[in-house]
Amino acid sequence: MQLKYADGSFGSAIAFYAIVHFDYEQVRKALSEVKRVLSHNGEFLFSFHIGNETVCLDKFLDKDVKIKFQFFEVDKIKTIVEEVGLTIIDIIKRQPYKNRTSNRKSIYLDKKQPIASVWQNSGICT
């Protein structure tokens, strides 16, 4: 995985749920590339599902699909973020919305100064 941008090309980047189809090693490679293309003091906001399971969907927006969403343990993602050299500004876990059937949470990590967001849903693959 290599982004086709020069080092330090971006002042900020956002990746909501862009890592949900990756394993931990792919996440490490992706975050290393994000760090590389961020300018000094650049900011990065990303989100992911919290947990340690894989959620499978066979229907999405009334279409037949085969989609897997990987959930991640916050401490493991935090370790990867730090190991690739990004500085965590904050981690925020959003509590589930009231009157929602799914259990969602979010987390905001951080930076070269990135920030990250995490969601948790139900629906385990078997």
C-alpha cells in the first residue's frame, strides 16, 4: 500500500471507516502512509468499529452484497498509531444513541497530530 503523493503533501486527512476491511498489519501500513504524506503538525481524523469480531452483511441499501467489517480493539489501534509515529491528541468513545437498535460507539484518536473515531455495531460473522 503506497499513496501516490509526495511526503508532507497534506495538512490534514480524514478516513471514516476506511480501515474496516483491513487486518492489523494493513492498518499499520495505511497509517504509516498517512503519516508520510501529512505535513509536519498535519492532522488526521479516522474512525473504526470497536471490538474484536467481524460483522458480515449480505444486504445493504436493499442490495445483495457480501461485505465484512472488521472491528478493532482500541488499545491495539492506539499502539499501532504510536508505533508509526503519530501523536494521539484524544480518544473519544461515543455512547450509543438512544432509541437505536444497534450498539454504536465512536472514538477519536489522533495526529502528526491525527484524531480517530471508532464505532461499534452488532452482527457477527459466523
